[in-house]
Amino acid sequence: MIEQLTADKLKLTEELSESNDQTIKATEIRVIAEGEATRLKSIIQAIEMDKQMLHQQVQKLTDLVEYFRKTTTQSVDDFIHRLKLDLNLFAEG
């Protein structure tokens, strides 16, 4: 009877030790995972900021392209108008 109790106690002690080891490993893994999650959140925030900056730059460039398109179109229209006037003067003269 005492031998059985001693054997049961030894078995339970080993199981408790294993359980404690698993708990320690799980805690270490959780700490690593939490650190990694924090690092990834920082990366995501940086990417979001970059995305916003790129969006602003694209908008500025789009506005600039539109400005140059209008300016060029107006310049070409003005040139054609002056050319027509000059041709009319030449034809009349």
C-alpha cells in the first residue's frame, strides 16, 4: 500500500513537473508572439503612413499633370488662333 502511494506520488510529481515545463514553454512562446505582434503592428502603421504619403504625392502629381495639360492645350489653341490670323492677313495682303 505505501509502495503504491509512493509510486503514485512519484508519477504525479513527474506529471506536475512536465506540466510546469509545458507552462513555461507556452509562456515563452506567448511572450515571443506578443513581441512579434507588436513589431508587426508597428510595421503596418509605417506602411499606412507611407501609403497616405504616396496617395498625397499621386494627387499632387495628378493635379500638376492636369495643370500642364490645360496650359499646353491653351497654348496650342492660342498658337493656332494666331496662325490663322496671320494666314488670313497673308491671304488678304
